[in-house]
Amino acid sequence: MQRRRIMERVIVIAVFICMMMTALLIAHAVVFTVLGEKCVWLIKSYRDLPKEKQNLYDPGLVVNGARNGLVLWALWFVLGAVLSYVLTPFLVVVFLGVWLAAFFSGRSFKEKKYEKYKRS
């Protein structure tokens, strides 16, 4: 009985972690939607570019791409919450690990990644 109670708490914590990440990502996506091009400075890889390179890219498209990425990661964590509840709460480690790996690898500017945001 004690083990079951502990496992229930672990499940609640795992689902809570995933849902908090979802809420944070959705909040950022809403900020990107409301402010539009004005919040392009929040995107570190764009902000670190020299001015002449920044002028090659459309800030509106960059913000929309970042917002769409945030929404996709929010859906990732919703899936993590559901699977952590249904299968095992330790899946939250996998979902957080994949997100962290993608987060830290995507912080640098990659020409190919920004190719679709070039001005025409």
C-alpha cells in the first residue's frame, strides 16, 4: 500500500512537470503572437547575428517560426504528460532529456535553419 502511494505521488509530479513546461511554452508562444516582430530580440541566435546578416532575414517570419516551434514543444510535453500518466512516470526524464538536447543544440545560428526566413 505504501509503495502504491509513493508511485501515485511520482506520477503526479511527472505530469505536473510536463504540464508546467507546456504552460511556459504556450505563454512564450502567446507573447510572440501578441508582440509580433517586436519580440525578435528574444531569439538569441538571431540577436547574435551581425546587423548586415540580420537584414537578410524577415523578422516576422523568424518570429513565426520560433512561435511555431514553441507550440510544437508544448505539444511534445502534453504527450509526455499523457504517456507519463498512462505508462510510467519515469518517461518524463526521456521527454525532458530530448527537449534539453534539442534546446542546447539549437541555440547557435545555422544558415540552413534560417534559409526559409530570407527576404525575397
